[in-house]
Amino acid sequence: MRNLIFAVVGIITIGIVGCVSQTKIETKTEKEAINSAQSWLKLVDNKKYTDSWEEAAEYFKSVVSKEKFKIDTSAIRNPLGKVITRKLMSVNSKTSLPGVPDGKYVIIKFKSSFKNEKSAIETITLKLDKDNCWKVDGYFIR
């Protein structure tokens, strides 16, 4: 009987947590940033590293050359293989981040699965650029 009570409490807790996480609604700004991140990731997924560099934020391009980005990204992404799944984990808006100029930023994390890496976290930082569009300013996989 005691095990049944714990099971019921566990189910209720899971249900409450599930409802809370499902009711989190991203702002219009965050939705725009998510769309930009997903478009940019499609370029990377299709090994269009030069195109993805072209679509990145101005500050990013001033810090990382096109050739270095292409070499580094292909060295990291190619061994992972094709993307199997990518699920939004979190979205956070910031106005300052360490080591970069202040501005409007959105940090997005995806739980991703690749052919050769079953579980990875992709973190994409987007910046509202001079053209008033959200552009990738950082990309990390762990």
C-alpha cells in the first residue's frame, strides 16, 4: 500500500512539473531568436559552414575568420554524424555576457541527438545585430 502511495504522489508531481514546463511561453523576441537559431542550425546540419559564418553576427565574424570557423566546425560536427533529434530545452534573454559587448542576447539550449552521439547539449547565443535581426554570436556543443 505504501508503494502505491509513493507511486501516486510521484505521478501527481510529474503531472504538475509537466504542466508548469508546458505553460512557459516564450516572448515574441525569444520566438524570433529561436527561429533564427533553427535556420542557422540547418546550415550547419547541411555542412554549409561558410554560409553559416556569413549569417552570423558581425561581432562573431570580427573575432573568428571564415576559414577558421569552417575548419573548427567541420572538425567538431562531422564526427557527430547526422542530427537525429533536436529539442528545445531553455531560452534566456540577457543584456550582458562575459567577454562580449553589452547588447540584447538570447541564449538557447537544445537537447540533441546525432547518429554518432546519442546525447548532446547545443548552446547557441544570438545577438540582436545592427540590422535589427537575431544572429548567432556563439555556438557550443557538449
